Amino acid sequence: MSDRTMSDSTTRVLVVGRSARALTETVAMLRARGIAANATNQFDRVLEDYDSRDLDLVLFGGQVPPRQRELLEAELLRRNPGVRFHSGLGGMAPLLTAQVEQIVGGPVPGVEHDAEARELHVTLADPAHVTATALWAVPVPPDPVPHAVALVDADLPAGRHAVPVPPEVPAHGAFAAVRIDDRTAVVRLGAAPRRAAGGTVGAPLPAPEPVTTRLPWEAPGSRRS
């Protein structure tokens, strides 16, 4: 196995999470965008099922136990010092896909959220095609139910633009995926989801459908620079 770097034409991403639906849909969406991806919810088999030397980026979902994530990170990093780790923002394929695109493509300047006005502010140095979608999930076992509302899809001139966030988008736990030409930014809309008082834990979630994809790492196309 030859050494690989993030300068290679295709970024290889492993998504480690819980929701079978989110995992399989995220893999399909990433690969459609030229980013090689696999996913698993078999936390105790990550090191056996995947060669860490293949990986550029590992995205961990919030249902991965902290101690298990810590052990996986340490061992993956020992085997592959170049691998990077990020926390997934939510159990929705469009959101996870946008997050990976942002990580791969780098920060996108000029995208902000005004919580008081409930507006996205997009500042363009040059004319560009801009799409923005509000994304959030409702936790309905066994998988979160994703929701999406289109905010804008238009060719915009250079300058500062205000994009209203409609009332149906919740004030907690929602994000916006903003695409400016071929680059993507993810912005949190409001605060993180509220936790139950005292940190109480609800009923145990049912076991998810097992997912361990082993698709070839060679994805159609190349990652965006």
C-alpha cells in the first residue's frame, strides 16, 4: 500500500455513525460528487474492516461512544499520521455531505447567519450562482427524519445579499448548506439542540440495521480543489 496525501485527486472519507439510512445515503451522495466514501455503524470492527492507510478523513457521528471514538482515533492516527477527524453535525445525508464538501474544499468566506433577523447573509466578490437549503432532523427511532427547505437558488450579482430563513425552520438544531458556484459552506441556524434538564437519558434506541460498505475507493470524478 503506497502512502497517500490530501493532494491526491480523490479524497477518501469514512463515515462512522449509527443511522443506516444516513450512512448509506451519505456514501451515495459523496461518491456522486467525486469524493470516495464508505461508511459503517459497526464501531467495534472499524480497525478490522478498513485499512487506515486508505483514509484521508474520518467523520464521527454523535452516537459513537466517546471512549470508543477516542480509542479509534488514537489507533487510526498511529497507523496513519495523515488522517484527519471531524464530528458530524447531524444524522442527515445532505448535511453530512455538505460538511465533507466544506472540509475538502476549504472555508468559504462571506457566509454568515444573523440569528436576530433570521437571515443568511451572503457576500459575493463576483457574480455567482448561489443555492442555500435549510436542513434539520426530527429524532424518530430508529433513524432521524430529515427535513429540508430551499432558501435560494439563483444567479446573484456581486455584493451583500440577505436571504430570509422561513418560520418553519426550527430555532434549534438547524443548519444551512450554502453552495456558491462549486464551493460549499455549512452554517448553523440558531443554537445547538436543547438537552433535557439534568441531562436525563431517554429510552434506549433500537439496534440499527448493520451497515459496513466496502465500495472501491476509486470514485467517479475528482474532488474539488
